[in-house]
Amino acid sequence: MPTTRETTDRSAVRTLLRLWPYVRPVRARLLTAAFVAVVASCTGLVIPLVLKWMVDGPVADRDPAGVWLGALYLLLLGIAEAVLFGIRRWLVARPLSHVEAEMRAGLYRRLQRLPVAFHDRWASGQLLSRATTDLMLLRMFLAFPLTFLLVNGVTILVGLVIMLLQDWVLGLVILGPAVPVMWTCVVFERRYARVARRAQDQIGDLTTVVEESVLGIRVIKGFGRHRSQARAFRELSGRLRGTELRKARLLATIWAVIVTLPEVAIGAALVLGVLRVADGELSAGTLVAFLSTALALRWPVDSIGFLLAMSQEAATATERYFEVMDELPEDQLDGDGGVDPRPQARDAAHRAAAQGLRFENVTFRYPDAPPGSPPLLTAVDLHIRPGESMALVGATGSGKTTLTALVPRLHEVTSGRITLNGVDITTMSREELRGRVAVAFEEPTLFSASVGENVLMGARDAAGKPELDRALAIAQADFAHALPQGTDTRVGEQGLSLSGGQRQRLALARAVVGRPEFLVLDDPLSALDVHTEAAVEAALRRVLADTTALIVAHRPSTVLLADRVALLSGGRIAAVGTHQQLLRENAEYAHLMSGEQEDSR
Amino acid sequence: MTTTTPSTPAVSDDDSDGPARSRDAGDPGGPGDQFDRDVLPSPPGATAALLRSLLAPMKARVALTTLLLLLQQAAVQAGPLLVAYAIDTAVPAFRDDRNGPLFAVAAGYLLCALASGALQFAFIETSARVSQDVLLDLRGRIFRHAQALSVDFHERYTSGRLISRSTTDVESLRELLDEGLQELVTVILSFVYISATLLWLDPGLGAVAVASFLPLYLLVRLYRGRAARVYGARSTAIAAVIVKFVETMNGIRPVRAFRREAANDAEFAVLNTRHERTNGDSLLEMARYVVGSRLVANTAVAGIVLWGAHRVAAGSLELGVLAAAVLYLRRLYDPIDRLGMFLNSYQSAAASLEKIAGLLAQTPSVPEPERPRELPPRKTEFPGREVVFDGVRFGYRTGGEVLPRFDLTLPAGQTVAVVGSTGAGKSTLAKLLARFYDPSAGRVLLDGVDLRELPMPELRRGVVMVTQEAFLFSGTVADNIALGRPEATREEIERAAKAIGAHEFISALPDGYDTDVRKRGGRISAGQRQLVAFARALLADPAVLILDEATSSLDIPGERAVQRAMATVLRGRTAVVIAHRLSTVEIADRVLVMEHGRIVEDGHPDELIGGTGRFADLHQAWRDSLA
């Protein structure tokens, strides 16, 4: 499974740097915000200095004016700090939401263009968890840990400098735990990364189970299997819980170290400070200011633990995001849209032979098929003449659907070529190809849109109401007019549920609405009753009269739509001829069409 | 995703020439349908009640975590007190050569440091356990509840929303539990501790500090109200994004073939931008809050210092006390931002929990019986049972009656073919018998027992339905067949597959029965999927078998093989077979022709074929289609 790729050795920083192209457009804002945050933080650090000044000066001297002045400074600094923090948040709020949205749109765009084979391989739950959870993690990372690792780093440094300047001995004592804390962070980072990755993958798996159990609800209900499904779910979510608890333990460890060591150092500084104040080497005001600074640094130091943890999770999220983004979209897998490098046949005779839809020596095996397995299609040669319709017949699982998927290039031929009117389909852009070839799938998927939109999807932009009505009439889908809002009724996932037969007819209307040059129909009438089927066939015949069509058929009635029939058997075209001819001459065909035993014929 | 069926299943195969759902359902954009909104109605207080019920079993552990946090805060907050003690007592004492107080400071600080570290560790551990257990519980509840809800519900709620309930919405509760609650407790504890300490150090300063809580409280209230709206909008926006995302990924082939990519990009951009906007709104709301609270806090610090300094100058306050008070004050207001973070996670979790509560408040329209009845012992040695539709009426939820009034008796062991044009009510009949729905009036009886009184497991063992959409789950082919009867052995699984003619293609898969249907080489065609679904049904060995267009994607030999198998398998079982292709009729003992929810012809196939009725017509048309 590509989804559980184990990552042990990778630098979180290097991974996170890959976000740069997305962050680049907002870099000015982000940098300004970080700068503002640093200033705000330092403002906070100046406050103890003012306190020191007050205690050692006006308070000790009983100077009311000085006290007022000091309080005024405090107030101004306080206001500045508040406003600056506000500005920081204001600066990044919109840009970072925008970055998240851009990345999500990018992922969606890419996923829509990745080869169908990619989608066969990846559970959509894993994809979804990347588009939601992972991207939210990334936004949070950019908003918070990224800025605050910088801000807190600077704050800690400035604080340390202030403390060293005030009293270098106490300062050094405070610095003591730096090395062990950093070492813990490094060790922790590595372990946490692994566990975080596992957790995110497990969330993806869980999402997949949820999705399947919703999509397969009829089967689960039909067999009363919700208990075993719930068990599988419980097992997975229990596993996720275990991983999360391991994560928590790592986090707890780092917290414990980060809390304890600096606190011990502050305690030591306090004792030392008391000794030196008692000896008169240090003023009480300095000690107060020093400790006040040290305590002010507590949060920046404490926070490093969870900031690093969040960064780790962000790195993992980035990695998961780019696992998808690094896949090449189908039009980059080859030189798409280029000019045909092969010289085209010029003479008329040759041209005529090349017209129509032609499979030349096409071999296909799924790119992810186990090595050594035989190809699904071997050396398929088939010529469908212009305006001719060809039925494709073959036993269940013989590769008919796969063969039809090659025409609109949902899958790529392994070798050989397919030509439309003599032009290799790999030399035209997919956009153009899919504009010329219309498809109706065996599983008619409708999208969340109106009936009209769903059907007109199959047409060029200009098509309108007359085209829609014509297509609905051909597919015997006039029921659409009787829907509550006619052809404006929304269907699909978020609309009216239609029956299988209704959907199949709409899908067929979608295929024919654009008056395509080439039509590929995959068992388009399987869910229709006999009368409707007959009506559709009658109408389809008129459409097919001048369309080059490839029709996968299971039944004689569908076969009769076509001018000729091709029999797909053992991965190759075993016979081509008219229905009657093949019934007479080909035992396998006769068997497929009548269901009677081959030897009985 | 070759193996998933389209995500838009049919309500009914029968109402093709009328809306599957009626008036208001057919108006998905209208205000009348609660399913148009992302939040389903739930009784008032359901959200809080849900949270309470989730935390109830954790009471002891929640108390423990609170105690750990209490102690940890005590250890942390002791610092400034020790500083005050050190400056006011230890320094003068040391000058007098008394080392005791200094040792006390040293020991005290070390102890506090170690204790706060250890307690922090223990706290994170325990609270993670609490939060993970709550999440486990909640995930399970959503999942089980969703599974218990009727098919009807699923058709209306959409899978994307359900997925978003159990992913992003659970995730936001997780944030609340992981970070939010800790923040809240820390904030409250430090407020209490620090206020108390300040009051003890100097009642005047303490009182001023406590008084500053009032404006903060008002600020928090204001923020809460505004944030609730913003977060609700944001959660709805992300759910819409998810729905679109899932729909696209599940329909990737047609998306490609019809060049929907650009149009989808545009539609997705609208939803995505809406989410972006609400997301930004929520972040800005937070920014406003932070500025406000900081302003209040910093002003209060300046005021208190001013007053305190005057008093020190006047001699009514010790310097050490002022120093400690100032240190505490800074800390007092430090957690205010964190309070904001808590409110953040609280609002977003509340918005999510409200939706989850709305989902959990849905009662299954096909409920488990309160007083279940067992099926009577079989009268014969055959597995079949008698089915009776007694005065059944049915309309889809909001009107439009599909079955006006329906009476039918299927004797045990009879195989009945139901034919009729689309919209005649065939699938409704099947779904009532499988109890995917309950009739609006009348009863469906299995051996005299109302289906509504049968315990679900008993019903599901007794009645099995195979539909046209053969969904395969992740896992091996064998797993998928075994779904029919999980305890079946490998031999039984293979026997079922052989009986139905699926054994050959399964054996030819890369790992045979152990081929993962979603992994390499596991591509299975629609026809093959139907065979697997059949094998599944055979294995289940039910008393009543319903086949709803279950052979539509098979080729003729495949269909024949299934029929041959059926002829043996169905013997003694009660079977309802719905098929457009009348080849089914050959194995049927009886044919029902339906029209507009009524039975218009009923008889033995030969008898009907010989007649002049609709069935004779249909049969002739079918014969012709075979050419």
C-alpha cells in the first residue's frame, strides 16, 4: 500500500521547505508578522526592566513623579504589546487560510488529472484525509509553530542576553540546561515523526472504512453485517488510539524535561542570587528583574516541546500531501498534445483504410499488475469503419470494459496503437480526444447537479435546450421532464435519488447529446426493462446510423444495434462478422449469445 | 476504486417515471427539507448532554487528571512565593548568618521543579488516555448509529456528510480534549491560585487584580457569541468541500471521460473559497479577542504597579511583596491567550458536536423491536418460510404512494418472479420484504411473525437480498464472500463460488481467493462482482432470498449458470426474483405482473405465456430481443 510508506530518515526541515512555493505569495505578510511578533515579544521582555528601574529608583527614592512615569511606561509598553500581537494575527489570518485553500485546490486539481490507475490504487479515504486533516495541520503550522519557533527562539536569546548583561554568573546558571534540553528535543523529534506518520495513516484507513461502510450500506444491511463491520472499525480505531497514546507518552517525556530542567536552573539562580544580594554584590532590584525575565522566558521555553511536535506533524502532513502531488498527471506521463511525429499516409486508398476507429496490435496490462502475469489484451486488431457500429462481445471478465477504457485513454495501451481517422490517439490532447469520443459507462454515475447539466456535460459548450430534449428523447429519459423541477431538478449525491434504470438512461443521454463522432457504450442498457430497452434501441439506431460506435453487449438485442460484432476471447479479437454469421460459424459466440453448451451446437 | 459502486444509489428501481421522493424531497434546494442543512435538529441541550455522556464513564480519571493538574499548578505557582520569601526573609537571615531559610528556598525550589516535571508527565499521560477513550467511544457511537439508521436515511444524508461527521468533526473534539480542556483547567487553576496568593500577600492588590476579571469576563462572553457563529459556518463549509471531494473521487472515470476537470475545479473553488473565508473570519475573531484581553491585562498590571509602588514608597507595602505581586500579575494574565485558544477549540468542537448530536438524535426509521419474537420452528425440512403482505401500503416518506394497498401470500418454498415495467413497485416490494423500509400501513409477515417484531440478526439470517449494485469491501475475495456468513470455512466459501460459476475467475486472480480486491491485479468486472455477491447470498443460506436485478451485468452463459445453480439452491427456499430479462421465469413457480403498485396478473408461467395478458406480451418482446 502506498499509504503506509514508512519514513524513518528524512529531515523535517527539508520536508517542510517543500511548502515554500505555496507560502511564497504570502511571504511578505508572514515575515512581517514574524517580525511584529518578535518585537511584541521583546516588548514584553522590556517590562521587567522598567519594573527594576522603578524598584531601584523612584520606589527606593520615594519619588512619586518617577513612579507615575514608570507606570506610564508600563502602560504604553503593555498597549504596544497587545496591539502588536493583534497586528500579527490580523496579518496572517486571511493569507494563511488562502494558502490552505490553494493547497487543497491544488490537490483536488491534481487528483482529477492523475491516471485512473492511480485512483484504482488509492482508497479515497486516504485522499480525503490528506485534503482535510493534513492541510489543517499545515495551516496551523504556518500560523503558529513556524512563527513562534522563530519568535520564541529570538525571545529566549534576547532574554538570555538581558540576563547575562544584568549578571553574567546568574545568566550562565540559567543557560545550564540548554544542552540537555536540546538533545532531548532532537531525540524526541525522530521518534515522534515516526509515530505521527503512523497515526495519520491510520486516520486515513479509518476514513476508508467509514466511507465503505456508508457506500456499502445496502450490503451490510442486507446481510445484517453491521456488527462485524463495527468490529473492524473498532479494531482500527483501537489501533489508532494505541498510536495516539504512544504519541502522548513521547510528548509527556519532552514536556517533563523541558519543564523540570529550566525550573531547576531558576531555583539555582535564586539561591545564588540571594547569597549575592546578602553579600551586597547584587541589588535586590536586579535580582527581581533577573528572575522576572527568567520567569517571562518560561513560556517560550516550555512551548518548544509542543511547537516541535506540531512541526513534526506538519512535516508528516507535508510528506503525505506531496505523495499525491509528486505523482505525474496523465498528460505529463507522455508527450501529450504534440504533433504526430509519424508521417501520415497520403494516398487515398491508404486513407480510406485508416478512417474510423482502429485498434492496431494493441496489448494492454495494468501497469500495477504483478510482474510476470500475462497481459489482459494481446495484439488486439480491430477496425471500425466510419459510421459503422461494432458490438463487442466476450465472456464476463474477458477485458471488454478495459478495451473500451483505452479509447478515451482512461488507461494507456502498453503497446500498439489506437487511431481515430488515422490519427494516433496519443498524439492528440486528451481534451480533444475526449471531446470526440463520448462514453457511457456500465455504472452510470450522476453528479450533484441538475439533470440538464448532467446530460449536457457530454456536449460542447454551445449545446442548449433543443439538444438536451433530443438526447433525452433518444435515451427514453423523458421522465426527466416530469421531475419536480423538470430538467433543473438536482440529482446525484446531494439531490434526488434516481433508480438504476433512470440513471442509466441519463448516462446514455449524456453520451449522445454532443452528437459525437465516436461513441463508446459499455453495456448501456443492462438495467432497462424489455419495453424500454426496445424503445431505446429503436432511437439509438438512428443515432448510430452515422456514428462510429463500439458497444459492449451481453444480449442479442444489444448486439443487433450494431452492424458487425467482434468477439473478444483470450485477450484477442477471435472473430469479426455479422451476428448471424458468427452465430453460425463460431461456437463460442453462439454459446455466449444463447447460453447453450458449445458442443451442443 | 474500481470496486465501489456509484455513490448515488437508487431509492427504488420502480419509480422511474415519477420522483423517487415526493414533493418536498424533490425540492432539494427548498427550505422545507431539514436534510438540506448540514445540522439535523436535535433536542435542546443535546450537545451538552452528549459531551456529558461521553465524559461520564471517565469521571474518576477526569478527577485524577484535574488533581494532577492542581498539584502541578501548585508546584509551578510556588516559584514567585519562594522568590518573595527569599528576598524578604532569606536575604536578611543570611546576613545574620542564619542559613536555614536559604536551604529551605533551595530545597523548596528543587522540589517544586521536580514535582512540576513529574506531574506534567503524569498529567499528559492520563489526559491523553481520557481523550483517546472519549474519541474511541464517540467514533464508535457515530459509526454504530450510522449503521443502525435506515437506508432511507443514508440516501438523504449523503455519504460525504457522514464521513465529515466521523472525521473532521471528531477531530475538532479531539482538539478540545487534547489541548482545550487542559488549557481551561490550567487557566482556571492559575486564576484561583494566583488570586488567592495575591489576596493573601496583600488584600488590596489582590482585590484590584480580582476586579480586573470583570472586563475580561465580558470580553470572553462577547467572543463566545461571535465565535459560535463563525465556527458553525466554518464546519458547514468544510463539510460541503468534503462532499464535493468524495463525489469527484468516486466518479473519477466519468469526470475524465466528460472532461469535467475544469468545471469541477471551478465548483470546488467556490466551496473551497467559502471555507477559506469562514476560516479567515474565525482567525480574525480570535485576533480581536487577543488584542482586547491583552489590553485589559496590561492596563491592569500598570495600574497595580502604580498603586503598589506608591504604597511601598509610603511604607505600607514590603518591596518583596510588590515584587512577588508583579511576578504573579504577569502570570495571572498570561493564560488569557490560552483561554482564547480554549474558546477556539470549544467553539469549533461545539459546532461539530452539535452536528454529531443531530446525527445521533435521528431515530432509525426501521427500529429494532422492543419485544422481539422468535420465528416459529419450521414446518418442513426445507429452509423456506411463508411470506405474507397483509394490507400493506407504502409511500416514500413524504407522499406519493407506491403501493396503494397490497395483499400477497407467498407459500414457503415458492420461487416467484416479479415482472412489470419500471415504476410498478417491484423494488419497493423487495425492500419491504428485506425490511429496508417499514410499510406505512399493514404488515409484512414471515411465518406469521411481523418483520417489525423480529430481532434484526434473526431477520437478516432469514431474509437476504442481492441487488444490482454489488459492492465489494476492501479485503480479499474470500472475505467478501464470507460476508454472507462470517463463520464459514474456506471449503464452504469455495463451494458457494463454484455453485454460482464464480470459482473459475476467482482462481485465475493473482492470489485466487486471497486476492485483495483493492490491490494490485484485483480488478474485478461488474459481472464478476455480481457473481461474488451471489456467492455471498448463497453462503448466507437464508429462508427467503430476494434477487433484485441481480444478474443484469452477467453475460448469458453466466446468467444461465446462475440460474442452473438457483434451480438447485432455491429448491425449498422462498424466493422473490425481480428481473427485466425473463429468462428468470424459467425457474419460477409463479409469476406476478405488477402495474402501478398492483398485481395485475398472477399465475404459473406457462399458463400466463399461453394467455393473452401483459405477461404474454412481455414474454414475446423478450423472445424477440433474443433474436
